[in-house]
Amino acid sequence: MINSMNLKVVIKRFPIHILVFFLFSVYTFYETKLMLGDELILLDAIFENLYNVIFILILPISLLNYLYHDNVKTILLFLCCLFIVFSELSQLVYLHLEEKYIIGLLDTIFIWLGLFFMIMYIKYDAKQIKIST
């Protein structure tokens, strides 16, 4: 995903987008740290924070990829990432704040939608390969 983008062009074309994504990512990471609190031991906290940073960065990178390439394949990838990240965030809320049925249901719906768009992305990619060979 990142290899297919020229970072200089991305920074020139989308400076405000990158700033907004950065601020959103910092805020989301801060809120997830507040949700988790001090209940984790050091090694668990390191892995949890690394996991959260990776998931938080997937969303803006996939959106920048879509904005840069602007095609069907990248919008499918962005939608996949969007629903998987929403699933992970709703799972954090469900596990650490409130165990309500509706939050668990939303988590399940988001992950299934993410997997659906991933399958669509893979099928689209496979169709492109069959056509070109």
C-alpha cells in the first residue's frame, strides 16, 4: 500500500489531510490509553499500545492510498480497513468499558463488513490478474 505511493507527492497534495489524520490518530490513541487505564502490566501495556498504534494508523494510510490512486480497488481496501478499525474500537469499548449486547453486535457487524470488503478486494484483484494474462 505505501510502496505504491510517492510520499513527496502525497505530502504536497494532501498536507491538511495528513495534519487532520495525525491529530485524529493522536486523539484516538490518547482515548484508548484512557480506556485501558493502568490495569495492564508493563509488557502487556507495550504490546497493547503497539497494537493500537498499528490499528489507528491503518485507517489514515488506507484513506491516503485511496485519495492518491482514486480507483475501485483502493476504495474497497479503505472500506475494509474502516470496518475492521471500527470493529477493533468497538471491541475495546465492549471489553474495557461496558459489556452491552448492542456494542458486541456492532463489533460483529463491523468485522463481517470488513471481511466482506476484503473478499471483494481480493476478488477484484483476481479479476484484474485474469484479464491481464
